[in-house]
Amino acid sequence: MRVKRGLTKHRRHKKVLKSAKGYRLSYSKLYKRAHEAQMHAGQYSFNDRKKRAGQFREVWITRINAALSKFNLKYNTFIHLMSAKKIELNRKMLAYMALNEEKAFEELVKFLTK
């Protein structure tokens, strides 16, 4: 039996072209190009979701290091002192303290450098 899939095919193409809206040149106009672009975009977004965690870690370390410059202390020394005193605060919390809770961060640094 012969299958006529004009409607199904048209709907699928419309869906792909709609999701490729805003892409440059023929990537938003032609189905084949749009489909390729959409596949690549999905792969890039998957990969970059994994990289985001590392990027946040970089930001947190930079913020902590900037806050420590007031106390003439380096980041690596600070982390070493924290592990020596068995204080387990993650970098996200330390960065938040350095940015928003300056007094608490200062107390922590004083406690570590005693």
C-alpha cells in the first residue's frame, strides 16, 4: 500500500523551520540547511551546559581572590588554610560571602590567619 505523507512531512518541516527562526542566510529558509543547523545547535547547547559549571567556578575563584587582596592574602594560601583548619565551605558560598557578607568574610579570614 502506498503512503502519502504530504501533510506529515509539511508539518515536520514547518516545525524545524520555526525552531530555526533567526538563523542567518539559508539556515532559516531551507529545510535541509535548517535541520542541520538545528542538530548542531542542540549539540552545542548540550556541550555548553556541561561547561557552564566550570565557568561559574572560575568566576567564584576570581571573586574570592579579589576580596582576599584587601587582606594581602592569595587564593591558594586561603584555601590551604581552610583545609588545614578543616573548614568545608564551597567556593560558591565563599564568593557570596566575599560579595555580600563582607563582615563575615573578614571574620573568617581573621580566624584563619591567627
